[in-house]
Amino acid sequence: MAPRFWTTLCALTFGSTVLAAPQLAPRATESLDTWLASEVPFAKEGILDNIGSDGAYAKSSKSGIVIASPSTSNPDCES
């Protein structure tokens, strides 16, 4: 997935140069490593919450089962 991201990013940069569009200014104020360090705990917790029977959203699932969603209707993703 990372190579596609960089290819797309390069294509977008090249496209804006060819069309004489203004250059995009970076919005990030911190490094990717800093952002990842703060994001990883939230992402990990979200994943673990969907693993039965200890996960917050998968209490009724058997131990070790990973659920797609805590939804139990339209569609029932927990079964």
C-alpha cells in the first residue's frame, strides 16, 4: 500500500505543477513518527475491543473470534 501512496502523491504533485496550480503547503506540524506514536495505542485498543470474549464490543463472541462490527442487526456482524 505504501508504494501506491507515494506514486499517488507524486502524481498529484506533478499534476499541480503542470496545471500551474498553487503548491500545497504541508498542514502537519509534527513528524509522522510522532503522530504514529500517539495513534498506535488508540488503534490497538480498537482492534482488541473486537476480539471475543474479553473485547469491549465482543463479549458474546467466543474467545479469540474477531468480529467485524459490534452491530447485531442489519446486518448482524457479531455472529
